[in-house]
Amino acid sequence: MTLAPSSLPEASTGVAVAGPSDPRTGRTAAYALCVLVTAAIFAAINRQILVLLAEPIRQSLGLSDTQLGLLQGLAVTLFSGLAAVPIGWLADRFGRRRLLAACVLVWAGATAACGLAPDFTALFIAAAVLGIGEAGLTPIVYGLLPDAVPDRRRVLANGIFTVAAILGAGVGIALSGALVQALGSLGAALPAELAQAVAGLEPWRLAFLCVALPGPLVALLILLIPVRPAVTPARPGAAASAGSPSWHYLRQHRRTVIGIFGGTGLGALGLAAVSNWLPVAATRLFGASPAEVGQGIGLGYILGTLAGAVAGAWAVRRLSGRHGRATPVRVTVWGLALGAVASAAMLMAGSALQLYVLFGLQVAALIAASVLAPTLLQDMTPPALRSRLIAVGGLVTVSMASLSPPLVGLMSDALIAVPSGLQWSLAAVSAVALGAGAALIRTAEAPFVYTVDVVRLANAAADEAWSGTPGVARRPL
């Protein structure tokens, strides 16, 4: 699910307001958006190369499926979730541009370290650092966009970045597959000295080193993004008075929080089971090459994303008049349920192509489910508590998703005598998790509507307080 944007300005806890010195224009906003989308695609390539090359890595280092699951789950996903909250706090305190540039350098360096890892331990540590570096991408970007884009264009910019980041994951897989294929003939195109230097590197190691190279340039482009200045409110602490304390909110609305965050976490667990293990299954069971896997899954991801966005918009139009404030919940439930059906159908797939098609259908269903994710999260959380509560939800989601790769690996190792044991494992874990997530979110529909009503009343009171406070501008929503 997409995180809601933070509204704090860079390197300040004050409220940003537009003024004569505001550097945000259409041209600078376009530059900022292009750079941030580039960073998202760069992160997707760095992350997906580890998934795409899982089978060559396993063979080279003699890893088990359980160890592969630990790499993709605990090393990347869990460490990413644990690091997100402190990185977000550091970004608010010391500047989002600087922290995002530092994150880019960290994950690029970690990607290169993955390519040089001699054993499982070194690879696990490098993958964990990669996850930590990428943890700052989404919270920092959604916090930085309001400071880099004019207020009237912020919603559009959020939408463009979100779709571009989702599509970037598919593009990242496709580009990674093409890179692996191109590396086979790289030696003949290089000067003799350089060709000799890389001759001893296995193709998968060389791929990691290549995708890490753009890191410093991307970091520099991020530092050059213009942002608007900030001013401090005339009455310190006014923003904090607009909402209730976090623990009071969590106690009062625990059924909403458990249902939405828990169901979302189960959905992430189900998606991770397929996205992390499908490349391995296509390679091991059907003999697909890394390039073929990258192209097949990448195309399925891109087409599924486009189809899911259209389907989600259609579902919103059809259901909003009937279900009102509960529409985000209903759309999410139907998307997760259809994703579970696509996962179950993978049990019957007889070729890599059929796996790619079913994966595309699953992506379409889950993208449709997440169309209203920002609205759902924003509606259920008070503005003054929004960032920290969504960070808690993100931690729950990432923690549950991190369990998926090891779980599939353990099941696959237990079914090692079954020729299609891996296929059964990924399909079963994904289908059960997505189905359970849909059921849990469905139980939260009535509590969610109650929470939305309470938050709207609190927002109305906050608007009155803000309107009577001189020198303070209401933070953009």
C-alpha cells in the first residue's frame, strides 16, 4: 500500500507556506518528479536483481531454498521495515534531500557488495544494508513532493509518482533481465585490459556491479531538487493540538487498525510469496533463462498494473454511490479475493508462460485493491498523527511480508521429493494469505466508517482552531 505524504518541510518542523520566494514552478516541479521517479526505478532494479538472479546465486554459493527465503525476506524486507521509521525521523530533522541522497548511496554500495559476496553470511549482510537503504525511499519521497511541487499540482504529482513507481518495478525486472542477457557478450565489446579484469567474475556478480554504477549520479540529481522555504508557526505546538495522542487513537479505533493494517499485511505476505519465488519456479521447473523470466514477469507486471488501475477506477465509480465511505474497504476486499483466486490457479500452471499470465492477473487484482489505499489511510488517521500511524502500519505490513519468502522456502524444502513442490508452496501460501487478508479487512468495514466519522469531526474542530491562529498556514492534505 502507498504511504501518505508527509507535510513537514525539509530540515524543519515548521509549516511550509508558499510566498514570493517560493522556488516551485512548473519546470522545477517537473524536474523534481523526473528525478524522484528515476530514483524509484533505480531502487526497483537494485532490488529486483537479487530476485531475478536468485537461482544462479543459489547454485554458485550452494544455498538452500530456506537461505534464499531468508535473503529475500529477513535480509531485505524485514530490515527495510524496521529502518523506515527512524529514517523518516532523521529525514524530517536533517533534510529529506540529503537523507534520500544518502539512502541512494547506501543501497548502491550494498548492491555492489552483493556482487562481491563470497558466502551466504556476507550476502545476507549486504542484502540487509540494501533493504535499509531502500527503506527511506517511499516515506522521504512522499514527504518531499509537497515541498517540491506547487500545492495545486501535488495530488497529480503523487499519482504520477505512485503509478511510475509501480510500473518501475516491472521495468526494473525487464531491464535486469536484458542486462543479464547482454553481459554474456560483454567481454568481446570491452578493451582487452578491462575484459581481462572482469573475466574472472561470474555473470551474476557482474550484473550486481553494473546496476550499482548510477548511484552517485542519482544522488547528485536529488540534491539539486529545488524546494520551498519554511516558516515556523507563531504558536508552537498548535499542530499537535489538532489530533489525539497515538495510544489513545489506537485504543479507541483498535478494530479499524487491526482489520486494515492486519489485512494489508496478509495481502503483502501473499504477494511476496509469488513475486519472490516465481522467478525461481520458472527457472527451475520450466527451464526459463533469467532474461526470459525478466521479460515475462516484467511484462506481466506492467500490463497488470495498467489493467488494475483501470479496473480500480471503474470499481470506485460503481461502488461509491452504494457504499459511500466504505468504498475503499470494499474495493480492497474484492481485489485481495481475486488475487487469491489467481494464486490458487498457479497450482495448475504447466509452463512458465502460464505463470507469467497468472502473475499479471494477480497484479491487476492487487493494483485495483490499492487504488484507494492513500484515501483509505488518510481518511482513517488524524492529520497530526498521520505519519507515525502510517509508519506503524507500514512496519506491520513489511514485517508480515518478510515472513513469506522463508515460509515458502521451508515448505519447498519439506516437499523436496515432490517435483512441483515449489509451485505448490508459493501458490498455497499466497492464496491462503490473500484470502485471509480479504476476510480480515471485510470485518473492519463498520469500524472503519465509524473511525472516518470521528476523524472528520476532529478535522472540522482543527480547521476552526487553525483559522483563528495568526501566522500559521494549514498544512496541505
